[in-house]
Amino acid sequence: MKKNSVWILIFFMTVTFVGLLLLQLRYINQSSNMVREQFGDAVRRSLYRVVCEVEEAEVRKFIDQTLEGEGSCDMAATKEVLGEYAASSARPSVFFSERDSLLVPGEESYYTVKPKGKGSLQNMNKEFNARYYARFMRTKSLLDVVMARLVNEAPNSDITERVDMEALDGMIKTSLHNNGIDLAYHFMVVDRWNNIVYSCHGSGMLDNRTVGYRQRFFPQDKEGTGYYLYLFFPDEEMYYARSMGLLIPSVLLSLLLFATFVLTIIYIFRQKWVNEMKNDFVNNMTHELKTPVSSISLAAQMLNDPAVNKSPMLLEHISHVIRDETKRLSFQVEKVLQMSVYDGNKKYTFNFRELDINEMIENIVGNFSLKVQAKGGRIKTKLAASNADAEVDEMHFGNVIYNLMDNAVKYARPDVPLILLVSTWNEKNKLFISIEDNGIGIKKEYQKHIFDKFYRVPTGNRHDVKGFGLGLSYVKRIVTEHKGNIRVESEENVGTKFIIEIPAVS
């Protein structure tokens, strides 16, 4: 995939995700506002109903007090008249005649009265009208008294006399339940100066008076004499959160989509990086393998020349070229096979056995010293490990030491003689192996990638360093298989130090 195509794909994926996220946030915000508005409306309806019930209770109280003041003898009759007065709006109380008879309203229905004698119908009608008129006037006078007390006495009374605080709690609970609210609540009654008159569960729990819901008692009273009912819900925010619980799956899906988006982008860039590394590997491998093959081919052509057979020295020279180039070609192929043997899901069977690592290093250094000396350098050892025995595969672990020393030679500074130091030591039950040089070093930004497959550290203007970018990746894999760790310490133009840690045989 081309670089431009990758960025276009990332752009459209980003726009899609951001758009989806904004739509979801808007939906969540609108749903949250709707839940809050519905809850607030339900609470306000409940408080209004409570205030209405309080007013009705006060009216009933004044009626009872007025009737008690009129005397017990007339109380039953007055209550009956008040009842008839209240029912008068439901059915008419006018008498009318039909076939010389009267329809008189009873408790449940009308009954018929037939007067006796001529003119009795008019007299009876007058008698009933007079009786009911007297009752009506008495009821009206009583209601006038009640209204006068409600207007003049009630506003000047203490709120604790007008409102039954013990019954108020039950009214609030019932009204909230009828509106679908069953949350725990606190309430208090305050005056117009916000002084607490009454508070449930103690006033200390309701010290924040700037939040909650408020409804005025007796709104018909004149201004300046009002009392207010405050209602608080300690778990109101939790109620909103529970109400929005249906949106949790949507949020989780969005997070999953975001994680998928990020992982996809990472995977695309990683695949692009791996593809570039593989291309570099193919180019390097082609160059590395082409050179010895060309040399061998040229030497083979020269052997066909009759003049070569007549010159033993030239024949020997060509033979040396073929042998050296074949050895070089075999070495390059071996490096590729090192990774193909132990790659992907293929599990290579190692031949572990107990070996003296100090002795192994001495043998490798002895064979490698000529190569170091050819570069004008020298190699030193400091094998201080008292317990150098470890369970290793001799061939692969030997390749690890050889590869690290070979890198030191490749990346030596041309103006400074190479000094290569190989050390061993023990810490607890671990064996440490250090290979340190004074070469060109590795920049900090490259150190975290040096063990990646196909990765090669940029060498600036130096083009004499060849390779496939497989050596350190192979080293990392082999050390890990030996249940060990490897780390690098390096500074540019100072040198590089690789430290291997493996279990020692106790």
C-alpha cells in the first residue's frame, strides 16, 4: 500500500470516528437533559400537590373550628346543609310540577310529592323554597366566617400551626410515589430569610440551601409572609447515572471501535515498516550473494583458458579465489539459514549441555584474534566468573558470541585502533558476559530497534558495512531461548557494550 493511500485511509477513518463520537456525545447530552427535566417536572408536580393538600387541610380545620363554635346542637344540621350545598352543583334543587305533583330531591334520587287540595301545590312549593333558602343563607354565613378567618387569621399564624409537620413527610412520600419517584429525600421548611423552621433528620444534613427543589406554602398569602418547602435528593446524581445505564453498551462499543481503529493504524504502519525492512533485506541479500557468485563465475571462465593451465601460479591463484568466494557465499547463506531454522512457528530442537563458558570464549577469541589484528586492533579478555558453567547449545551460543564480536569489527572507527574487551562475572546464580568495543556507537533513538528483524542501524556515509539485518535478531532469539536476557549500552563515537545474562549451573 502506498504512503498516500495509507494517509487517506487514516483520514477517512478519523473523520468517521470523530463524527460518530460527536453524534454519540450529543445524544448522551440530550438524553441526560431529558432525564433531568422529567425528574424535575415530576418533583415539582409532587411539591405542588403537597402544598395543595396542606391548603385543603387548613380549610377543613377552619371549617371544623367554625362549626364547633356554633354549638353542638346545630353542628349535625349545619354539616348536612354544607353537604347539600356541596352537592347542589351536581344536581338541581329546583322544584317543578308535573301532572299536579312535585319532584323533591332526596339523598340518592328524587321522590314525588302530591299535594292535597286546591292551591296546595303553590303553598308546598313556597314552603320548600323557604326552608332551603334559610339553610342556604346559614351555610353562606358560615362560609363567610371561614373565608374571613382564612384571609385575616391564617397568614398571621405560625407556620407550625398551619402545617402538620409530622403529616407533611407522609404527604411528600405519597405524592412522590404517585409521580414515580422512590428516592430517599430530605426536606425542610424555611421562612423568607432562609431560616430553618423545621427539618427532617436534623438540619445539619441540609446545610446547602442553594440546590434542590422549592415550593412556596400558601401562594395566595400576601408577599413578605411566605414560607417555603425545600426538597433534596442525596442520590439524585446516582439516579441520573442509573437512568443513563442503557447507554453503557453504546459507550463500550465506541471504546471498542476506537481501540480497533488505533490497532489498525498501528498494524498498518508496522506492516509498512516490515515491508520496507524486507525490501532492504532483499536488496542487501542480492548484493551480498551476487558478488561471490560473479567472482566464482569469472574464475570458472578463466579455467577454460588454455593459458591458465600452463601457469601453475595463476591456477593456484584462481583456485584460492574460488575457495575464498565459495567460503564467503557459504557464510552468507548460513546467516540467512540461522533465522530460517528458528523463525515463526517453527521450533528448533536445541542440544543443551553443560559447558564452561570461559573456555568457550577463549577458543572463540583465539580464532577471532587474527581478524581483529588485521584491522589494526587488539582483543582482551577478563574472564572473572568463578562459576562459568551453563546449560547451552554450543553451536548457537557460540554463534551469539561470534556475531557480537564480528559487529564490533564491522563498526570500528577508521581513525581509532579497535579495542575489544570480553568479560565474564557472576551475580548470585547468574552468569554475565560482556562484549565491549570502542567503535562508532549507536544513537539512543536506534537502540530500541537493534534487535528487530531486518533492522540495520543507519551508518551515514559509510557504505562498506554489509549485512542482512538478521545478526542481532538472531542473537536476541538465541539468548531468550537460553532463558536469558541481553541489553545494550552505547554512546555515539565512544563505543558499544552488549551484556548477556544467563542462568549459571549451581
